Amino acid sequence: MAESNDHGRFVWHDLLTTDPETAAAFYTSVFGWGTAPYEIPGVTTLTVWTAGDVPVASPGRLENEPWTAAAGLGPHWLTYIGARDVDATVAHAERLGARVLAPALDVPSIGRYAVLADPQGAVFAAFRPAATVPDAPRPGSIEWHELATTDPRAAFAFYSAVFGWVEIGAGDDVVTTLVFGRPNGPPLGVIRRIGRDEHGPAWLGYTTVGDVDRVADDATRGGGRVVAGPMDAPGGGGRIVVCEDPQGARFGALQ
């Protein structure tokens, strides 16, 4: 199993969608990701997206995850947060008001994970990978994370208690409530109040790219749509765009 220093890191991302084949082609075009097979011994062979030769995410079929229907979820990206002990993390999260959507499960050669909804309803997975996931930032990886929620301070208190996150600073834009990270580490993302016209509460991951305007154009040409931007990020942290893929899953890009 992975070392405990994965605790509180964003370690993986799955796209759960109604059409994985179309999604694979769409994201390969938009982000320049490659694809590679990944065998789960005795179970199945998955497709994973790669940035260079490093796996960054994988597409999966929505209907293969029964908890998504029970939670009323359509196509979406599922964010996995590292946990040194998945069962203990789930128990702690439940005591703080989270709901378990999919109980802890071992997947051969992958690791152990459980899917939860935080007290405000945002869905995430607690995950102990079978191998340590590289944490060096690299182009094409999903490096920044944003939680849009109904109660940012309560949400931060929950994740801080469960994953040990600390507040690194408050955003200087009225939309951004706070910036969070692990102790003595770089910022991992922001937690902000959800807008009236937004779906959620929900997590949104941002993939690092060289040109967000090109991402917006490629997403539109590929059958997706631009939801916000391209625009300068609050606080001067580069440029961002938020899009939906052809099946309706939202994703971000950060330049």
C-alpha cells in the first residue's frame, strides 16, 4: 500500500460518464492526453489517460456505479483524496456528518477506496492507492481543485478534521473564501461559496495546460461547451476556463 504521506493529497480522478469511448476521444483532443491499458489481474483491463507516460485519470461507465443513481448524479468527475486508513477515515467522516455512498472496497493492484458525500453534499472518494502517486506538478495533470459549496467555513472544518488540511490564506476575490493545503505544503485549491446558477455542491478539478483559449476552442469543436471564461484567475494565479464535455461533466483548465 502507499505510504501515509499520501494522506490529504489529491491522488486520482475518474470520469464517470454515459459514453466512455466518446469521452476518451474528447479529452485526448482537448488536453493532449494519451491512453494506455491498465490490467487489474483477474478482473478487467481499464483505459487510463496519461500525461507523457504518467497516468493521470481514467474514464468509467456511469451505470457501472450503482451509487451514482442513488445519489442522483449524472456524468461527473470523481476526485480521490489520499487516506492513510480508508476505514478510519470513513468512520471519522460519518461522525462529522458525511454520508457513505459506496462502502470501502479493495481493488486488486489499485488500492482501497470508499465514496462519500460531505455534510454539504459534495461527492469525493477516500483512497489508499496500492502504490504512491507522483506528486510533482506536470503539464497535463489535474493539479488544482475547487470546492463550490453552500457553507465554505463548515466545509473547510470538515476536510481539515478528516484530512488535516490547513488554511493557507483567504482569496482576495469576493467569490473565493479560502485557500487550503496540507501543513508545510503548497496550496492545493480553494473552497468558495456556490453561485446561484451552479450545480452542486461539487468538486472541480483543473488540468494544467499551456493555453486555456485553445482548450475552450477545442472543447467547443469537440461537442462540449464553455461554462465560464477564459478569464484571469482571481488573485492573479494565471488564466482559467471551465467547460462541460459532450456528456455534461464539468472540468477546468488552468494556464
